Amino acid sequence: MEISGIFSAIVIGLIIGVLGRLVVPGRQHIGVLWTIAVGILAALVGALIAHALGVGDTKGIDWIKWLIQIGLAALGVAFLDCAKARRRH
């Protein structure tokens, strides 16, 4: 992955984190910074998975890559929310 790809993954990660949080039902008890961090990580890992599957760079919009990234962000948000809920109780 080139430096421009990493930079774009970070910028896209900001959006991915918010979308991932919207996918998870109910109220999440994690902060905005955690949401952004999860989104960035999900964008980077999702891009790597998409490239490994051969769907990272397609003509037009990379819908499959976006779905992978949003799915990973939703899993990350749900995991952090559960971890914080256990710590509170």
C-alpha cells in the first residue's frame, strides 16, 4: 500500500467509524475519539483484506471494500462498547 493509500484510508477511516457506529443498534458508550480510532483501524485492515481478496481496486466505487470496512468498524464499536460495559459493572 502506498503512502497516498494510507493517508486516504485514515481520512476515510473517520467516516467509516461514524458509519460503523450507526450500524450498531442502540446507544454506544464509547467516545468520539474511540469511534475515530476504530474507524481508522477498520479502514486500514479492511483495505488490506479487500486487496488480498482482489477487490481493493476496481473500476468505479469500491463498494465491496467499503462494506468490509464498515462491517469491521461496526464489530469494533460493538466490541469496545461491550468491553466498557463489563468494566463499568
